[in-house]
Amino acid sequence: MLCFALAGPVFAESGAMVVERAPVEQKQAKWKKAWAWSAAALMASVAADTASSMGRPELNPLLRGGMGQFNARSAGLKFGIAGALLGSQYLLLKKHPEQAAWATTGNFAAAGLTSSIAVRNFRLPK
């Protein structure tokens, strides 16, 4: 109690009490921000892949629509799967924030792969 009484004038002069984060919390906050960027990159790559696939023949039987082409149903499935992945990661990371580095790395890797597929699709003749 005595140390708070002695420190009172110092805090009163500055106007606010400064609470420093522990190094672990700072590291987790950094990875949380990186995970958010990786989620955005993944969804952007899924959007690019969807745009590059629309109306073209689809090789994936799960995404193949009528007449074997990629259509709106296929796009809905693709975005639904990506959204479910990110939603489950979000819930997992709320409980285990120390795993954010793994999720971030996986998202950036998946975004890179999906982006390369989109680039390939855009280069194919229609």
C-alpha cells in the first residue's frame, strides 16, 4: 500500500497510468494481427480463383456444376469452405492464441497456392 501512496503523485502528473504488456502478450498480439492479414490474403486469393474459374470447365467434382463448369453454386461452395476454415481458426485461436503462428503460415501458404492456380486459370484460353 505504501508504494501506491508514494507513486500516486507520479501518476497524477502524467494523467494516466501506463500498464506495460508482458512479452508473451506482445508476441501474441503481433501474431493476431498477422493472422488477420493472412485471412484477408486467403479470401482475396479465393476471390481471384473464383473469378478466373467462372464459366470454365471444372476438374474438381465437388465444385463441378451443371455441364461440368464452374458456376455460382461452385463459387458459393468455395467461399463457404474458406469461410468455415477461417471461422474455425478464429474460434480455435481465441482459446489457444499461441497457435496463431501456425494458422498464419498455413493461410499464407494456401493463399499462395490458390493465387498461383488463379494465375494459371487466367492464362488458359477460354
